[in-house]
Amino acid sequence: MNVLIVHAHPEPNSFNGALTRRAVDALKSAGHRVVVSDLYAMEFDPVSSRRNFTGVADANYLRLQGEEARACATNGFASDLQAEMDKLAACDLLIFQFPIWWLSLPAILKGWIDRVFAIGRVYGGGRYFDQGVMRGKRAMCSVTVGGPREVYSDRGVYADVEDLLFPVHRGTLGFVGFSVIEPFVAYAPNRITADQRLQYLAQYEKHLLNLDELRVLPMPEMAQYEGGVFKPAGHGQK
């Protein structure tokens, strides 16, 4: 299995860094090939602009989807962006490793998605969800949050972490065809003991080495939808 880990934390010695290192060691020991895109270490530019492309479809008005479509047809993506697209195309499993900041993604990871998930390469032409370009591949999020588990629950001030990740799970990964595996969540790693952090690392290794036993999140089946709206049973039949 080819694994791509997109790592988004600025501090190598953070718990996110420890999770990525554990993932690399565990997966390689199990015989898998692992590639890491460490976005901060790479100084990845998260800003979409004409720098994404080596040519121009419309010099007067920047329509990113139009420029992406042209670049797909002409192999016209910038070399750094093409390298990330090639990693994505080659992977069987995509892992996003990041801290949840302001109940969302770090900007650098959102920018990686904005630039790498280009129309024509990972979606478009009616290829969405179970008909998506990435069907047959798996993806998951491994995240850290600042507060304890109770804070991210129906009793806490925030929603469950899976609710917070809905835009990533469904609007990004599921949308382009990935089978999305339940996330791994480390709660308040800076507020727990060293032994508890070691327990999290062991749990994460078990999570990764038992992917087939984990829950796959439900996604729309496009045959049941028309114009993005669910069709009741018997819809359109006479």
C-alpha cells in the first residue's frame, strides 16, 4: 500500500510530529511505502494564484477552474504543484495530520487542498462521491484538539470532532471519491501525562494497522440524487 501523509504543524517536536513519526515507522514496518509532505518544512505556498500554472488560458481574468482545466490538458501545472498531485495520484491511503485550530484546518493545509485538488485531476465531469476520481482509495484525518474529550461532545461547548470534520470528510475527501475512514483524535495532548501520550501513540499505531476493521463514514450514492437533491424511492417512475 502506498501512503501519503500530509503533515501540517509548524513544530517538529509537537505531538502532531510524534503521531506522524509513529505512523511512518508503523506503516513501513508493516511493509507499506510511506511518503510525507511536511507542509511547513517544505514552506508550501498555500495561496492559489497564476503561480499554479506555467501557461495562461485567460490573461485578463483569473478563473482558477478554467486555468486548472487548461493545465490538465497541457501538463501546465507548476513543478512543485505537479509533484504533490503525483503523490496524491500514487497513494492508496491519504492521511491528513493536523491540529484543529479555530474548529478548522490550519491555513496551510486548506491551501494545499485548494491547489492540489484541481478540477480535471481529482473531480469534475460528473465524477463525484462514489463516482469520483479517487474511488478505490482510502483517506482519514488524524487530529489533535486542545481540550478534553468532554468539551467535544453533546455536553460540551463544541460539537463532536466528527461533526467539526464534516466539511473535510464529506465536502473534500468523500466528494472526490475517497472512502473515508473514521478519524483518530488525540484530546488535549499538552494537558496529559507522558504515559498518556504514549498510550495515544500506541492507539494510533493500532488504528493504522487495523484499517479494515474501522468504520467507513457514510457518503452519498449519486444514483440516489438528482441535481444534488435526494430522490425518494420511485421518483420519476410511472
